[in-house]
Amino acid sequence: MATATTAAPAAPAARDTIDKAKLIAFLAMVFGMFMAILDIQVVSASLPQIQAGLGASGDEIPWVQTSYLVAEVVMIPLSGFLSRVFSTRYVFAVSCAGFTIMSFMCGTATNINEMIVYRALQGFIGGGMIPTVFAAAFTVFPRSKQAIVSPMIGLVATLAPTIGPTVGGILTDALSWHWLFFINVIPGIIVSIMTFILVDFDKPDLSLLDNFDWTGLISMAVFLGAMEYALEEGPNHDWFEDTPVLVMTLLSAAGGIVFFARVLTARQPIVDLYAFSDSNFSSGSLFSFVLGIGLYGLTYLFPVYLSNVRGYDSRMIGETMFVTGLCMFFTAPVAGNLSRFVDPRFMIVGGLLGFGAGTWIMSGITHDWDFWEILIPQILRGVSLMMCMVPISNIALGTLPPSRIKNASGLFNLMRNLGGAIGLAVINTLLNKREDLHLERLREAANWGRDGALATYDTMKQGFLDFGSAADAMTISKMVGLMRREAVVMSFSDVFLMMTILFCGLSLAIFFVKKPQLAGGGGGGGH
């Protein structure tokens, strides 16, 4: 009896440890997720090279990105249902294998039509990896170990899209655009095999297929896919002035009505929105949405400024933007440790205010800002991303019962992606509208009745006197170019200021969030 009494206290400690086999399997899944998220942005810096290689037109080449995003946004919420039906092992292994095959096919594409099809399949199949990893993180490991696991997935989810353009630019410069896709093949094969062999977190439940909601699936695909298309194409085609954008918007609205009707009435809905009844999950999803704006919006704005205003190539942009990734890498373990002792609401507020401070500094941007001027905003961005991501994930998913996490993970990741898509659409629209406004004001200020404009004209003309009669036209052309550059910079300043208001304003919403209490159960439950 003495022996039994002595051994009893050791059991809870054993359940509170991380199983090494499960950790190795999980790390393989994390690497697969890294590839899938990286591929969202990795081609963005190399679209001109892909366009030249495929002989695509300027209207066709954006579909290399759009097709991937449209397909992925459909799979992300669907993955929760699929992983309940077929289990984490089969969904992830098949997703990774399919993603790898489509990566190879993208690298071998010989025309734009092939590339669009392969990219759509790559995004759709690979999209199942991302929420599956988030779900596994909060169901496989003990709650006490979330300070270790959460920073890991948070770092991957935010670092991959941040460094995507940098990696893409370097690969294209050093090798060719084909290697943007071939680079996934060997790691993809290894991850697919490892996850199929090692992952054994749960069991399939094929009975869920008995009441599969095909209407819900189709309506969800139309709703999300058409919305993604409209958000991608709208800013560049004056929104509803463009017929395809208008049609897709109407399709999205119709699909949304049918989808939500099915969610509320179907016996086995394709996506269960019941998770939003949990106040912590709803709050976490809202913050995830805004985090998507900060993550994808700033990943877009900095390179566009450096390229369009400073004239940087993809390699120079990558070297300049490296600071953010470095800060995220070193902040991840700090954020994980802080999450064990600090109220997550305080961490989120600190992260949002850090975002706001960085964009506030950037609102003073001028045409000659370089590495050192944007250094502090980049540091604030990298630190703030990790300070937000870890507690947001813990609030949204870390307190749910394990049985609801798979479905909730898809919704949580969808909210971040939608935040990025909507944020980019608004940012692009604002940049275009504000540039037009500032350009018109600058033209009014540069009319020939103003002494300052005439003095500037005379000074510039001195540099073109050797060109004879062409001097006047060349001077006017240079003045117009300078005005357009300044209008672009001023539009960037406006957008950064509006983002400052968004981040700082949302930090006030934290007062409406209840301090999360850890739910019982979780972790370690193999099946």
C-alpha cells in the first residue's frame, strides 16, 4: 500500500508532459503549414518574371495570386468538418501531398491557364493544413504547455507571410521563378510521409458523411470565393464600375444568404457557427480579423513604398524588411513566457498600441525615407505581431472544449485571412483615391499664377537647356513626375494614419473582453 501511495502523485505530472512522438509529428505539421502560408506571398515579388516566362498579359498575371487565395479561403473553414470525418492524420497528409504535387506542377507550367489551374488546386488542397495545425496545438498538448506551443504556431502564421516576398525575390534572382514552387517538393514529400506515419491524434468518424450538406458546401464556396475575387479585383477596377466585380459581389451576397440559412437549419451543417456563441472565441476572432489587416496590410505597404517610391528591387526590399522577421523570431519565446503570467488582454492592448505607434511614425513618411527611417516602425511591427498573436490564439481557441476546436480553428483562421483580404482591398482603394485627391491639389498649387511654381519651373529648366526646344516639355514632364511621387507618398501617409486610428481605437475594445478562464480537459487526448 505504501508503494501505491507514493506513486499516485506522479500521474498528474506524467499527463502534464509533452509526448516526444507527438511533438515530432506536430513539428512536421508546423513545417507543412509554414510552406502553405509562405506560398500565399512568395510569388508576389516575382510576378513580372512569371509573367514574362508564361507570356501572360497584365490582366492575366494577378490570377496567379487570386486563384490561390480564392481556393484557399474555401478550404480553410471546410477543413474542420473534413478533419472530424477523416481524422487529422489523413486530412493533413493528403493536404500536404496534394500541395506538394501541385507545387511541382506550378513549376512546370508552360502557359498562364495551366498556372492558374495548378495554383487554384494548390491553394484549395493545401489550405487544409493551416487550421488543422492550430486545432492540433490546442487538443494534443496539455493546457499548461500552451506557452511553448502557441508561440510556435503564432510565429509560423505571422512570419511566413512577412518573409514571403523576400524569399521569393531571392529565389528568383538566384535561380529562376520555377524554384518558387520546386522548393516545396522535397520538404513536402518528407512532411507528407512523416505525418502519415507519426500523426495519431484522433480517429475518423465516417458517420458524419451520412448527412453531408452539399448545398451548404456549394453556397459557402460561392459566398467566400466570389467575395475573395471581388476584394482582390475591386480596388484595381473601380469596384462596381467593373461588371465582373459587380457580378461576383451579387453572387457572394446570394451565396451568403443560402449558406447562413443552411448553417441554421441543416441537420449537419458544413460549418458550425456555434463557436461564436463563446464570448472568448468571438473576441479572439475579432482581434484575429484586425491582426490580419496589420499582418497582410503592412506586409503589402512597406514593399510597395520601397519599390514604387525608392526604386528598390526585390532583393533590396528583402534585405530592408529582414528586421521585422528577426524581431518576430526573438519575440516569440518572450511572448510565450509572458502569456503564462500576464493577463492576455494586457498583452493584446500592448501589441495593438505597438502597431499604432509604428504606423503613427510612418504617417510622417517622405519620399527619401530609407532603412533607418523605417527601422523603428519595423521593430514595433515585428514585436507587436507576436505580442498579439499568442494571446489572441489562446483566448480564441485555448479555452474551448476539445470537441469544438477543429471547427473553431477553421473559423479563426478564416477571420484572419478575411481581415487581410478586406484590409488590402480598403488599403488599395484608399491609396488610389487619396493619390488622386493629393495630385489634384498639387496641380492647383502648381498653376502658373503662383510665384513658387514659376521659380521651381525656372530652376528645373536650367538642367535641360542643352536640349534646346525640348527643354520646356522635359521640365514640365519632370514637374509632373515629382508631383505624382509626392501624391503617392502623401497617400501612404494618410493610410498609415488611418491604420493608427484603427489599432488604437480597437485597443479600447479590450475592456469588453472577459478575462479568459481555462476550460477543462484538452491536451493529450489521443482519440
